Amino acid sequence: MNLVVVEMRRALHRRAIRVLILLALVGCAFAGVVAWFGSAGKTLAELSVDEEGSPAIMTDWWIADANEGFLALAMFFLFLGAFMAGATYAGGEWRAGTVGTVLTWEPRRLRLHAARTTSAAILALVISFGLQIVFLASFMPSVWAHGTTDGVGGPFWTGLVVAMARTSVLTSLAAVLGVALATLGRNTAFAVITAFAWMAVVENLLRGLRPSLAPWLCAENLGTVMTWSELPDTDFSRGPGVALLTLTVYGSVFVVAGAISFDRRDITAT
């Protein structure tokens, strides 16, 4: 556990991680400004009839029955940011040439890799949940000045918190995947290029050439888990629980592959 804490501190001291967190906070502030000016000068009736909803109406933050709302705007960016942070965290160690130095302090490679992966998962989970709170809090001035909290109650808060927790779990998985791929390729670029090539090229080819493989593709499973409902207009049935299990298995495969690679690779201390 002490090693996990140390790895968490080392990750938070990386400039790239701090920059990503700062960018997320700036994005939250920007969302709040847009919500303010977007709702200013409008009556509550005008805000209510907007088909896309309004962040000034608190119940539009997350509609549990439809599994949609303004919280969904943050989901993709949190997932992408966590992957980049995980890849930078692990890949930056290789680029700086400090992996060998760290191993002189903790020579048990599998233990070090497990601690690094665990620390990335914990940090991504906590930071993601915190950023979602900041993101939604940025809408509060619009709610107080131009909107309403009517309809907000226990069911609303329960659905919102569950959606935030689910997003945080996905964000944690993304960070772990970033660590695993960067460890395999020994740099951040390998992780980013591999993930982009798979999602943007390989999966599209598989989707077009072998439609029967669609239930097993990452994009379909990710979309199912993010909305926690079966995808509409598809020829297959895929429950959110099965989709989450599928993504977890995929992530576990890469984690194990990264651990084996890290354990067997020749490393020179610098």
C-alpha cells in the first residue's frame, strides 16, 4: 500500500498530469459560462421547451429513465483524458529513462507494475468524480439566476450519483488501459496511436466487413456502458452488465500483457 501511495504522489507531480487536470477545470469553467449566457434573458417556459434541454434546469443534468443529460458531455472527455494521463504517466517514465532508477529502489517488477496500475486506477476514479462535481457545480449560477430546481428529489440524486460513479469506473479503466499500452510500447505515442488506430480504423473495418463481430467491439460496448442501456438501431442485443464485463476482460488482457512485458524486458538504470 505504501508503494501505491508513492506512485500516486509521483504521478501527481508529473507536469503533464497537472496540465490535463488544469485543462479539465478550464473546460468546466467554460461550460459554466456557456450555460450562463445560453440561459440569460430566457423565461423558464422557453428553457423548458428547448428540445436539447438546458443546464439551468437541474433535472436536465441527468435523466435517469432516458440515461441522458448534460452529464454525458463530460463522459467522453473524461475517458479520453484518463487514457492520455495513464499513457503519459507510464510512457513518461520510459522517455525520461528513470525506469531503471526506480527499479533499484523497488526491484520487484511485478509489484511495481501492480502498484503503478493500481495508483492510476485510484487517481482516475477519484479525479473523475471530483471533476464531474466541478462540472455540474459550474451550472449552479445559471440554475439560481435563470433556471429552477423543481423536480429535484431523492430519485434524481440517486440516478445522478449512479451515473457519476459509472463514469468514474469507465475513466479508471481508461487510465489502466493507457498505462498498459504505454508499458508495452515503452512510450506514450505508442499507446495513443494504437488506441486511435484500433478505434478509428480497425473497428470500422471489422464493423463493415464482419457485422457479426459488432457486439464484441469496444465502441459498441463502451456506448452501452456509458448510457447503461442497449444501443438503439442495432441488430444485436447487448446488456450493459455484459458490456462492462467485456471491457473489463479486454482491459485485463492488456494489463497482464504489460506486466509480462515489463517483467521480462531488459532495462538499464540511468
